[in-house]
Amino acid sequence: MPTKKDNADERFARIDALMEEYRVNHEDLEHYIRNVAGMREGRDRARQSADGPRKHMNSARRQLKKSKR
């Protein structure tokens, strides 16, 4: 925190450092959010692509159970 003894240059230097830290943290957060969103989209695509074979396998199991009766 600034004190009365600080001169303007020191205060501005601290403000610049805080702004740079915020910018870096914000960019990291944006990068993380983009990665998470991409992973979710990939997971959803994988689930959708597995639905067809899963339904087919379940149908085949039901038919096999019926044939064994």
C-alpha cells in the first residue's frame, strides 16, 4: 500500500507491476478456460460417437439372451 512518504514514481511502478501481474493471471485464466471448453467438446463428441455402437451391442445382447431361452 502506498504511504505518504512514497513519491509518484514509486506508486506508479507498483501500479504497473500489479497491472502486469493481473494481465498475466488473466491470460492464464483465459487459456485454462479455452482448454477446459475444448476438453468438454471432445468428451461430448466421444460420448456421441459411442452411442451408436453401445446401442448396437445392447441390442445384440438382448437378442442373444432371447435365443438362449
